[in-house]
Amino acid sequence: MPSSPARRPGRPETGRIASHLAVMAAVAVVMGVLTACLAIPFAGLVGVAAKDVSKGMVNLPESLEAKDLSQKTTIVDVNGNVIASLYDQNRINVPLKQISRPMVKAIVAIEDYRFYEHGALDLKGTLRAFITNQANGGSVQGGSSITQQMVKQTLLYQAETEEQRKAATEETYARKIRELRYAIAFEKNHSKDWILERYLNIAYFGDGAFGVQSAARHFFSKNAKDLNLLEAATLAGLVKNPVGYDPVDNPERAESRRNVVLDRLAQLGVLTEKKAERLKNRPIAKTLKIENSPNGCQQSQAPFFCDYVVNWLLKDPVLGDTVKERRRTLNNGGLTIKTTVDLDMQKAADESVSSHVYPQDQAIGGLAMVEPGTGDVRALAQSRPMGKDKAAGQTYLNYVVPKEYGDANGFQAGSTFKAFVLASAINQGIPLSTTINSPQTMHFDDSDFETCDGPYAGDGNGWDPQNSTGFGSYNLYTGTQNSVNTFFAQLETRTGMCEPLALAKSMGVDVPQAQQVPSWILGVSDVDPLTMAQAYATFAARGLHCDPRPVTAVLDSQGQPLKEFSSQCEQVMPGATADAVNDILRGVMEGGFGSALQIDKPSAGKTGTTNDGRSVWFVGYTPKLAAAAMIAGANGEGQWLELEGQTIGGRPIYSASGSGFAGPVWGDAMGAIQDRIPYEDFQAPAGDEIAGVLTGVPDVSGQTVEAATAALQGSGFVVANGGEVSSEVGQGLVAYTSPEPGTSLSSGDTVTLYTSTGSVPPANNGGGKGKGRGRGGRG
């Protein structure tokens, strides 16, 4: 066959010219039909009957509802520092006035330079795209105005089904017609600025950044209002193909696309060609300053506190009627969640826990900090980091909060539960000086314990507690400070089970019905550090119990309060009762098991160790901050293991104890922040309200009888007159007391005053010099 004649460059074939003319003729027909609707895209209308197109246009809804765009939610600490973000799409909506003018000019120049001059359809741009499309095989692309692009993005964003998503992106003339109809409505009902603002906020700029503000933060670590011309050109170039022009993964293509935008700006006179050339010489890599926006709690500075906040809010109907709706609001509502966490305290808690219990240890270490009087949760830390790598010791289970917020069951709290019986005994008027002989082991019948409904009806075997800390006679001070099991078992027979259990519940510790047995006071119920911290914070707050509060307010996307969360507090015991508990428990820190844990603020605390050695606790507090530390044996699945025989935090455990292992977790964390804890002393228990308060006898020597009597009575003692004694102290003044100053007595005990004669007889008369400690002259 003879070869075809060579084509002359620059001249289209006759057939292609005829095709173009035919299409243009069809366009003219369509234009006549759709005059009332402005116009439609021309590309590909060959063979489409004008009346069918017109009918399709009329059957569409007149307008498209533009729903609010999703925005990321920000979680902040007590000082306003961001600790986490939650989002389905990383977007922060901004008004047009908060987008730099170079950014506005760049996006308009490259996407629709006549945007402010035409209506919903740019006839010139569409005709130009149509001719180009026909020359390249008739593909349906290009020529869309910014309004049409915004419509397409809105349809895609609001698509709820796969069918709707497909319809929003299919390359068909039906989609073009549909977009145009909606674009006409938007142009009719909204200003150009509104349309451009929504376009810049809905557009995807790549690498997970939706909207110009998130893109500016992600690629340049600045706000959209601060973007310069070079940065603006980079972002404007991305919307055409966010993946292909990604400046991180495809820097050469991104730079080339950026330069196209700069050339376009020069063509339109926005900048000079000389400046454009200068800017084009800047390598794109040198302009980037990537700032990632982590999504969720895992990368937060307080991951398990963040997780607690999310689960806590998912139970609040203010965010929606169902959990699904609340989660959608959290991830898309652009909320600001103001929390109570203190990052300095969180850091101290994290460092202490991680130094004492390693992630891959067969144990869980946990610490919770709560502010007395408000319930504000200041820190939550645990030894196993958040994540899915079990081999590295990671977990998504939150072991430091109640199960409803963290999915972990908790661990037995040991003798920390004894405080509830102690408080009940004080509240019932049992003197603190009450002495109970407490042998090493004892047997109790079930009926020895009274419940709210009468004698306890157990299995008939009774209870046989034994001590691990010694035996002998103890009062409420020494019995608590030595944590004597048989002492507390006998104390429980006096208080009954009803009041202590009710008090524990009012303090946030709800013992399950099946575990309401006499031995419950040894901490047989599973609890978590947050629960114990808020319970003991009740003592610190002088009987005022406050529910744990992780969030103070939730603000909407406009920064207006959606809901504010006030402290939920209730007085659950008299202040004097709490004062007495504090007086006893501070003895744990001042000579008891916690003496090695003292900080430079007045503090009190209680140890806890389970009989099987599977968990150890220390719950301590100052008047301003309560904290509960726990170490519990557990494998990677959270199943209980014994601590003894293990190496935890690089330290072998031969004998598990709350003071020896959980105590240092508490002590290191509290010691690191002790300068931030305001100084406040506990209030001494009033002897006229609490029987048997142990108080040191004040030194009243040299005072008048009246002044000394007032001082002693003020300390809760009964004063007796012992008569005169020979002494060098001034005549009529107090020579000394019996018992002597510093002796610890119970409130209501008697202190005897001895007044001075003002002189000491000569030695040969049997007298003595000094203050006359001899007893001659009495009676």
C-alpha cells in the first residue's frame, strides 16, 4: 500500500475540523435551550439531545445544602497547652480574612483567574477546555470554575454511601450538569468571598491536610494568614493533584508545579517576571517546615489521661444522643476540650512510674493524682505505654481508671480499705485511744459482724485473719500505723459492716455485693489508682468528697462554651472525723511505714499489700494533692501474677510490701513536684469533738494557773490542781505538769498542774534545787 501523505505540522485533519464544527453547532443549540440556566459545560455534548439535557437540569434540586465542614478537636491541659488532637479530617476552618492575600491571589490565578468576573460558569474557560478536550480525544476535564470545584468537593464530602461518592467523582456529563445547577444556586445565594472561603477550607492539599489552615500548619508551621507568595504558590499548586505534587514525596514535581503558579501570577501582573524568576530559583525543600498533627491519644504527652477524657465525654449526652454521634462530634466538631491535667505533674508521674516498673515487666505500675476539694485529675501514668506492640509491653488498656473508662478490671487494694473502717469508728465516737489486744491470729464467727440487715450470714466457716506486722495491744493510732489485721477485724465487729461500706461508697469506692464480706476491709475488691486517689482526697478535703473531674469545659468551633463542668462535691463525713483520720495517717509518714517517703510538706498516707502478694499500694496526700501508687503482678493480657520472685524495674522482689515498692513510686513523683504543692498543714482534731485524740501535752511552765488551764483545755485535756511544790519558778506560777510536756495523751485525759511556792528549801532539809521534780509537798 502506498504510504500516507505526511501531515503538515500545525494543521489539523479535515475530519477533525469537521468534528469541531459539529460540536460547536451542538453547543449553540444547547446554549439556546439553557439560556435561563446560564450555560453548561460544552465538552462532549455531541449526540446529546438538547431537550434531554434541559430536562435533566430541571429535575435536579434547585440548591445544595452546604453542611458544616468537619474540624479537628483540640484537647488542652490546665494551662491551655495542646496535649492531643482528634479528627477524621485534619482541618481547621478559617474565615477569608484570616487567609493571606498572596494565598488568595495564587489560588484564584491558577484555578480560576476570572472568578470574580463570571457567574457559575466561566464561558471562556469552558470553551477553551472544550476545544482542548476534543483535540485530545474528548475527555471530560478542565474548565471548571472555583464554584463548580467547590460544589464537587461538597458533594464528595457530604456523600454518605459508596454510590453517592461514585456519583460525585464520575467523569460524566451528568455530573457536570449537576455541579453546574448547584453552582448556579450557590452563586445566587452566596457572595464570591463566601464561595472562595469554603473552597479554601474544603480543598485537600495532601499529606492528610484538609483546608488551607491545616496545610499551612503542616507544610510551613505557620497560620494561613502569614503565608508569603512562595508558600502560597506551593499550596495553590497542590489542589490539582495533592498526591502527585506532594512536596515531601515528590519535591521535583511539586517545585515544577509551584513555578507554573508563579509564572501564571506574573502573566496576570500580580508580580513581575523578574521576581517570579527569582522565586523560582528557591528549592522547595528549603521552604518547607513540616509540622505533623498527631491524631488521637497515642502520641499525646498524657496518653492515658487523654484516653480517659475521650471515654468520659463519650458518656455525656451534650455531644449527642448516642455514642456514635458523640464520637462523630469529638472527631469532627472542631471542639476545644479544656482539661485538668497538669503537664508538670504528669511528667513527674510518668518518670516515677517508668523508673520503678518497666514496660516488659510482668507487672503494671500506675499512679493517679487528684486535687482535694475539686476532684480535678492532675495526672494519670502507667508503666505500659499506649500501643499495639505487645512484645514491647504496649497496651491500649487503661489500668489507672475505672473499668467503665478504661476496660481494665483493676487490682485488689489491700489494707488501704482499712481507712473506711477507721473513719467509721471515729464517726461512731470510738475513742482514738481505745486499746485492743490483737494476737497474731484470731477466729471470728460470721455472726460477729453486723450488716445493715442484721448479723452477717456467711458460709458458716467464719474468718481467720492473721497479722504480718506483729501483735500486741494497739490503739487506733498504732493499730492503723502498723496495719494490724486482727486489730481491724475486732474494730469492724464494733463498727459493723453497714456504715463503713456506705462510707466507702460515698467516697467513690463501691464494693460489689458479692464481696461485702467481713474480710472486705483487707481490700479484696478490685479498684484502680484514680478511684483510691479521689477517695483519700476526701480525707485531705476534711470530709468533702468530689467526683474525679478530667474536663472543666468544652468549647464549640467558635470558642463558645458548649458545656462547663463544675466540681461535683458532697460532704460525706464531719470535718472533725477527717481531721482525726489525717492525724492518724500522718503518723504513717512520721515514724510509720511511710517515714522514708516524707516530702517537705505535711503529708499522710496508708500502705496496702494483698495477702497473696499480687499487688502493693501506697495512697498518700497533702491537704492540696492526693496520689495513689500501685504495682500489681500481671502478664501481657492483664492476668494476675504474684510479685514475689519477680524482678520489677530491675529490682528483685523477695517480699512484696506497699511501703517498699509502691511507696517509692509515690515518693519520687511527689518529691519531684513538692515545690509546686502549696504549703498547708492538716487541721488538728478537736478533742471536744473526737474522743481519745492523742495530743502532746503543751509546756505551760512559768504561766499563770489561768493561762495554763486555758492552754491545756484548748488541747482537749481535763485540768487538775496538784497543789504547791517547792520551785524556783515565780510564786503562784505553774512549776510543772504531770504528765510532763510532750507526752501524748488522749483528749479528755487529765493533766495535773503544780504551782510554785517561789522558793527551794535548803538541801539539808531534803529539798532540791531546780524546778522541784521531787514529789515532796504534794497533797
